[in-house]
Amino acid sequence: FEEQYRARMASLHNVTTFYPRHLEALGHEAWHVWVNNEPLQRAWARQHGVKLTPRRRLHFRMRRHLVPWVSYERTERWRDEVLRAQIEHYKPEVLMCFYIVLSREFLLEVKPHLRWLVGQHAAPVPRGVDFTVYDLMISSLPNLVSHFRSLGVRSELVRWAFEPAALDSIGQPEQTIAVSFVGSLQPAHAGRREWLEYLCERLPLDVWGPNLEGLPPDSPVRPRYRGQAWAEEMYGLLARSRISLNHHIDVAGNHANNLRLFEATGMGSLLVTDHKSDLHQMFEPGTEVVTFKDAPECVERVRYYLEHEDERAAIARAGQQRTLRDHRLKDRIAELVRAIESL
């Protein structure tokens, strides 16, 4: 378990990997648990003598007037079993859930063993989730903060941020990629998919993402798709991109929110992002980042800055300086701690 844990923590995979380091610097004990990392979680269980439900188990079926038969049934019970054991072992005062995947029944079961249950969510709100089980909901989206408060749940705004250790690890390589887009194209990103298809027909654009599921066979994105990019590879792509494109998830509405704002600027690329009413609270448009209101304007802006290297480099440099000064993860962690302490 320790060997896997160290490798995962060193991989730069997801900004939450850095949370324990900054929490410990503030005087708190902290453990990062990847509840859906089965090899890692099962290794922890083995080393602590916890017996878990097998990933697949025999399932007996019977229908009237038919011979009974046996099949294998997939089960996720192991996930709750090992997390329950970890809560009993570490005895945390706070359990913070970054992904809303744990059932209400499980959370109610473990809540008596905790002081506070905190959730963090900045994506489409899943149907059927009872957020009232949480003592505090954190979000980087003001509209979701308002939504949680309307449910009677205490909620606070804590924006995403950049971890400078990623820049220290990758450095500043030569920018050999003209224009890149790194991100998801799921149904929740319908506006993004339409925008990206328009761009792929008009710009020298390379696209990375988890997959192209749902895109039609003739989508102009497919010839520009370069595969998946995670962790160090993702940061390296951003650092090697003269221009990094960003388009928010639909649920963001008119709010600037996502991690790419800080990752792209932090790695020294010129961020070209969709205009949002509160973006100026994080970056100065035209000076530290470049914005667009629609796909044609995005194409126009990208073409301009590809042809005006000095201006492109100056804005990229200013954006990086702003991120390294005002949007460091350790400062956001301090905000998070204050929000929890306010309980």
C-alpha cells in the first residue's frame, strides 16, 4: 500500500493529491483516500486484516418453471467496506468527499464517527442525491453555492487553484504546440463540443481528452484527437502549448470556475477562455488572459495571437505571474480550513 500510495502522490494526478501536504503545513493530520482505486484500497485492506467482498460473487437465479442457474454479479460493496475500516482506523474529525459517489445510507452510518462531513462539488448535480446529509458543501461555482444554501445546507465558495510543484516538476519546455485543448467532451459539455467542432475546422488545433464517446463518426474533432493526457503528461502539454483553449462546463452558467484557468496560466501558456461575468475577479482580460464570446471570435483571437508572438508571450507571462501570486493551492487550502473551522 505504501509503495502504491507514494507513487500516486508523486504522479501529479489531480490537484487534490496536494491537499494533505498543505493541510499538514497548517498543523493538521491529513490522509488522501482514493475510494475507487481498487488495487490501492485492497492493498490497504490486506495489510490491515480487513476482509472485503470479492469484486465478483456468485449469484443464484430462479425463474418459475425453469432450471435455476448461477452467474457472476459485479459488486461495489468492497468500496464502502474498506472506507468504513479506514474511518475506524484513522478516526478523522472531518471526512471530505471530493466526488459525490458515496450513498446517503453509508454516510449516515459513518457520520456518528465523525465531527464534520464536508462535500465538494462543481459539476452537474446528480439526481436523487440528498445533500442535507453534509454539514458543509464547498464549491467553486457561486450558483451551486446558492443552490446548496437553498436546500438548507451550509455552503461556501472556495475556488480552484494551481499547485506550483507541477511547474517545478515540468519546468518551461520549448512551446512546440501551437494551440491545444485538453478536457472532457461528455454530454454535460454540449456547448463545448459544438464550439470545439467549429474550431477544429479552422485552427491548427490538437485535442486531448478521456475519449470521444458520443461524437459522430464525421466529427471534425476526431482527426485532431491525440489521445488521453493525465497528470505529468497533461501539465507537460500545457507547458508546451503557445495557446491553451478553455471552455466551461454548461452548469457553470456565467461563472468562471474550472481548473484549466489556473493550470494553463500556471504552466506559462496563453489562456484563451470563454467570457464569464466574474472572470475579472481572478484575471484581467486582455492583460493576463484572452477571452471570447463565441466560436468565431475565438478563432479570430487565436489567429491574431499566433501571428503576434510578442503580445502572446507578454499576456502569457502576466497570467502566469498572477496565478503564482494569487491562485496558489496552499492559499485555497487555508480558505478551506477557515470554512470548516467556522462550523
